[in-house]
Amino acid sequence: MALVLGIESSCDETGVALYHTERGLLAHTLHSQIAMHNEYGGVVPELASRDHVRYTLPLIRKVLIMANCALSDIDTIAFTQGPGLSGALLVGASVACSLAYALGIPAIAIHHLEGHLLSPLLSEPKPEFPFVALLVSGGHTQLMRVDGVGEYTLLGETLDDAAGEAFDKSAKLLGLDYPGGALLSKLAQSGVAGRFKLPRPMLHSGDLEFSFSGLKTAVLLAVQQNSQDEQTKADIAHAAQAAIVDVLVSKSLSALKKTGLKQLVIAGGVGANQTLRAQLSHAAQEYNFKVFYPDLEFCTDNGAMIAFAGAMRLKLQPAQKDYRFNVKPRWDLQRLSHAD
Ligand code: KG4
Ligand code: ZN
């Protein structure tokens, strides 16, 4: 039995949560920096780090109050070690390790994508191992076979832009704020299907790799070649979303076929996309598999998935009281072993 404090600070969200191995998620809270980065059209790393400095400790106090717990109740602190922005990661890592040292408890370093991969296990109904996971965030697009905690096999990934990036770059070309994924999706609701036909890169490549950079060029051309009234923008948004979602759905189906597995888990920010969810649910009925999503609030970056991944790792092996820390801005999930 253990109470785990989770700290996420890999990019532009400070997320903090308390997860209890028996009682489940006790509290979680988040501060998003989106409004701050918006005027620059993307994340400014130095501003991100400074904002994590401002928010991490107040958010820790807040979750303790929300869960009616004291600092001394915490048994272990889990923090995101990578991948992500180095300065931002360093804030979470240094707060986690110094607080753990002060309390005399262990700190556990968590891979951010492992947090995303395991996040559907925070919701009901839960998938059971093994499953196929489609990890679609701002920086990653990967299909993984997940046999257990720490047992991840890469089936395929993007050769260039991530799906979230494709959403964000298309949104930017349409004059939407950063990050544009959710805004593009909203705009697409009033779009007319079929007016623009955009490419579905690698759809028939026969493997599980993705490529989205060509799509961005096609969106750019559509923007340049048509006057940008609201309806045209919505029609282009509709076409861009349809192209991205078609590829994600088709490759996910191929991954299920290739592995023979019957459960698909969606993780990462793009997993919040309602069109993706609707098409996958439809395909699940047609092809007889089950699809699992994290609750919407756990799709994008959050502290709960880090606290939860920490709790899962604790079950595998006891955590060490070793307070030396480093961060891993680039870190391949495949290289994460059982014992990491
Ligand atoms: O997982 P996440 O919060 O952060 C990373 O680890 O990257 O994912 C953020 C990405 C952004 O590209 C954002 O535009 C996209 O997820 N996103 C969406 C939606 N909500 C967030 N993309 C499409 N539709 C959405 N509803
Ligand atoms: Zn993420």
C-alpha cells in the first residue's frame, strides 16, 4: 500500500496528482501554460521552465488539501524524466528529488510516454494486457504492442511529423491559435465533406509507419489557392482532420490484424479528437475489437498518469532512495526495460 505523488512538467503543463495503490486516484490538478505561449505561436522553453517553477509547489499543496492528506503521508514521488524540454523536465525532477530527500522517501523517474500509454487504465472499463496502443501526441505518433508494464514493442511510428503536429501546423495555416488541434476539430464541424480532398500519406504502404509532413504542404496549397472565407477554412479543416483520422484508423486496424490482438488503446492529446473516437468506435463494431480511451482530461498531459505509472512501477520493484537525478529530453520508450 502506498501513496504516490506524481509530477509532470515535460512541456507546457504543470500536472500534479496523488494516486493511492489501493484507493486509486485521490486528487489531481493542472496548470496549463497555453495562454502564455499563445502569443508566440508555440512553446517558448525558457518561459515554460519559469512557469513550472512558479506552479509546482503551489499545486503540490493544492492536491494535498484536495485529498485531505499531509506531506508526511506521501510514500513515493514519481516525476517525468523525459522525453520533453530539458529545462522544464529539470524543474519537476529537482522538486521531486529534493522533496523526496527531505521526506526520506524514494523518487521514481517516469517515461512521459509510458504515462500516456498506461493512462487508459485510470478509466473504466480498463483494457487487459496485452493490447495495441496508438500513441498520438504533439511530439509522437507510434503504434505499440503492450504486453505489461515496461513491456513495449514498437510496431510502427511516424517518419516525420507527429499527428498532433499535423493538426497544429494545419491549424496555424488556417490562422488558428496554438496548439490548434482542438480548435481545428471545432472548425471542422461546420466544414463540408468532400470539397477538398487531401492526401492520406502512407495509407497503402503495407507497413505500420506514418508520414504527415506532405499533408501540411497540401493544406498550405489549399489555403493559398482559395480565398479564405470562414466556410472555406472550415472545409479545409474538415479535409485535414479527415485525412489524419483516416490514416490513424487504418494503421490501427492493420496493427490489430498483424498482432492478432483484440484490444486497442488510444493515448495522448490527439486521443481527445471526437472524429477519431467516432471512427474507431464504428470500426470496433464492424471488426469486432474493443477500443479504450483515457477520460478526456487524461488524454493531454497530466500528473495523474505519472503518479499512476509510478504506482505500477512500484508493484514491479521497490523504489530506491537515490536522489541523484538527470533528465532525458530524448528517450526512446523501447529502451525502457522492466527494471528501469
Ligand atoms: O499529449 P499531449 O497533451 O502533449 C504531448 O505530449 O505532446 O498532446 C498535445 C497534442 C497537440 O498537438 C494538440 O493539438 C493535440 O494533442 N490535441 C488534439 C485535440 N486535443 C489536443 N488534436 C486533435 N483534436 C483534439 N481534440
Ligand atoms: Zn504528452
